[in-house]
Amino acid sequence: MSRVRMRSRVLAVTVAATSLILGGSAAAGARPAPIGQDRYVVGKPYRGDFPDPSLLRVGSRWFAYATMTAGLNLPVLTSTDLRHWRVAGPRRAAVPDALAKLPAWARTHRAGDRSVGVVWAPTVVRLRDGRFADVYSVRQGRKKMCISVARSSRAAGPFVDRSRTPLLCPPRGVIDPAIYREAGGTYLLYKTEDAAHGQPTRLWIRALKPGLRAFAEPTAHLLLRADPDTWENGVIEAPSMIRYAGRRYLFYSGNGWARAGYSTGYAICPTVTGPCSRPVIAGVPHPERLLRSDDTRVGPGGASAFLDTAGRLRLAFHAWTPGAAHYPKSVACRTRPTGCGQRRMHLALLTADANGILGVRSEY
């Protein structure tokens, strides 16, 4: 089953469950949750479903953003130590959705005064004018995903998208936007939906104008193509580029998003526009995964690279809870999340050797 069809089913489950509150009666500020989902309460600790996380530091606080969960287009968490996370959201908002209204061209349904759509893989960055931009993928029409940009004066929202058309919307669709900046240039990374048409997927990069409202050049550059003969199984996605220890690293996920084989790999890029190559050890291409399933987490992927306050390289990523690589259908999961499939956020601390080969130093 294609990723689009699988995620459509996930959305259907989420919407069908919006009248349910986990853990019994609803506390003040609690939000309806999908089956198997932890309660999502503003100001309260949260360790539940939070796929495709990306992080942003604002002063002494960290903000984390994720693919839609808990019935929200843009869920937000905040932390001061990268270990303990609490639910955040716009001030005085009845619902902690940082993107409560989607553009008119997006496919949505009404949920109170909000327009809820299929919203994936946000990346939030700070603009030169001090505001914040949320670059995200959202469904247009029945199946196709497009990329758009919303803006806010606060990192926790509310973000507003007044666009009349998507920023990027090729015929086959596009997902997983990420922003990379280098030497004054701003670039958009993304994945084209080639797998739905029987072709290996590809990762691209294209220069943007500073305000993120238009592209600075007419064409995109190919960064990496999926290898159907390795663990990637012809599918790569979730690009994230960062410069560390004198090299540009391109992190990506490979294989099926709802499979135990879903993993995180990386490539090294000689220039910002690629082409990027998987690392080579002793003259032999090194296709091994940086993060893979084990006894503690399943299908680690959707990674976003960042530097912590000490300048160390870290990855924020999601992984299924042990024993699951899918969202639950069990009736029991309507009343308790324990043992039910979730893609929870994890963080890894990475190291690089003299040849640029990365290793995982620790995770939590």
C-alpha cells in the first residue's frame, strides 16, 4: 500500500476518534485524541505520538513541531533541556493548534472554528524580520501533497497562511520540506512522490528568496536518488541538511514509513546543491543505516538535524513504540495508550570521525 493511502487511513482513524478522550474524563484544556494517543494538554508533560519532529531554539527554550497528531494541524512542544517536553500552543487559544486555519486551496474539513487537513513534516525557521515561518506539506485535492508557508510573530503560533497557491506543487506531489541556510543563501529541500508511480524516490534542493515566498532560481538540483537494492527499498524521504565538522551532511529516511525496516541514513554533499554520496569506508560505499530498529524502538526515521548549545550534532527523530510499526485499530486502545502504536520523538547525539563517518554516541 502506498504511503499516501496509508496516511489517508491514519487520518480517517484520527478524525473518527476525535470524540474520545484517553484516560477517562477530560481535564481542562485536554484535546480529543486519536486511538492509542496520549492526552494532549497545554502545559502538561507529553511523551506521546509526535512524528517527523523538527526543532528550533529561541533564546533558552526549544520548540518542537510535528506532523499532525491529536487532531491538530501543527502540534508544538517546548523544553529547556531537550529531555522534558510540555505541550505548547498559541496564547489564549481554545485549541492548542499552532496552525488553526489552512489556505483555501488546501483540502480540509471543519473542526469548530478550525480547518483541519492532511498536514505533514513541518519545519519552522526564524526570518530576518524576527518572525517565524512554518514550511509544511498539505494535501490539495484527493491525493496530491503540496508545500506551503505560514507565518507567525511567535514560535508557538498562531501561524497564518494567506497564500492563494502553493509554494511548490508538481504534478506527482511533494512532501517533507526542510530549510537549509549557508553563506547567506536559503534553500528548500524536499522529496518528490516518485514511488507512487513505480520509480525510486528522489531528494531535491532549490534556492529560495529570503522571505520564503518565491524561489530564487527556476530549477531544482537533485541531491540523492533512492537505491532499490539496499535497505532503502527504492524509497527515501525526510531530507535534513546540516554543516558539521567541515562537511555537509544530508540525513534521510528510507524504506516504508510503517515498517520495521524504516531507518535513517545519511550522505555527504560536496556542495550545497549536491550531488550527495553515501559515505565510503576503505574504498567501499557504506550503505549501513545510522539508525535502525532494535528492542527499544521500531522504524526510526523522520529525522531533523540540529546543533545544541554546545555545538554538538544531534538528531530529533520518531520511532514506533516496541512491538508496533503501525497505528492501532484495537478497541482497547480507545481507553489507554499503553502498548498501542505511536511514533514518539527521540533525540540522538552523534559523533564524527576524521573521515566524516558518523556514529551514535547516545540516545534518549
